Amino acid sequence: MHADGYAGSEDLYRSGDIHEGACMAHIRRKFADIHRAQGSAITDEAI
């Protein structure tokens, strides 16, 4: 299941029948914010 890390979805994964395909949009946004503020080469590569 494609998910964004919402804690309410965790019960779905307990049985092991459903596996999380996590969304990277939330972490990508943090890298983009840092990159805009600092111009870091590491954040550029991460994005």
C-alpha cells in the first residue's frame, strides 16, 4: 500500500499481509526547504 506515514495506517501492516510503500514527498519537501535556504550540494543530490 502506498502511504505517507500516517500513524493511523500502522494497524494495516501488523499482520504482514500488507506492506507499506512509503511516500517520499514529505522528506523531499524538507530537503527542498534546506536547499533553498543553504544551497547545500547534499540536499541537491537528495532531491
